[in-house]
Amino acid sequence: MSLDFYQITITDRIVSSGSLLGSSQGVVVSQPVLDAIAANGNSLDNVTETGLQLFTNGIDTRTRGADLAFTLPSRIAGEMSPTGSLEHTTRLR
């Protein structure tokens, strides 16, 4: 049997903070978004889906948890020794 506890702390985690759609299936949704994409030197020729994905690195996260594992040995026909395991992971608050 094995019982492991863990804590993972991440400072300034990078996460998605939003998106802006420029066009969808060839239909213009937001001309300013298309203008911004083109102004940065990107070609929009023959492109039917455009948009911007925004990110921020201002989120701190902490994850705590415990893993409990059991290993169950067994014998079959005297020579084979297969093992089985039962594991459970839970997140602690």
C-alpha cells in the first residue's frame, strides 16, 4: 500500500483570458479584429476563420491531493505472478 500527498503551487500561471473573433466561415464578425491581424503583417487571403486569443499570467494556483494505491499480488499455475492495483486520487481543498 502506498499513500502519497502532494501540493503544487504555481505563481503567475498563464491562462486564457478571452478571445476576439474576426471572421467565421468567411463572414466578417469584427472588422477591427481583421484590421489588427492584417496590421501585424499576417495575410488573410483564403482564410475563413480568424480571431485573437488573449492570455494573462496573473493567476496563482495551488492544488493539493492524495494518491492511495494498493498492489494485489496473486499466483496462477505456480509460475505466473500477475499483479493488480487499485488506485484513487483525490483533490484536497
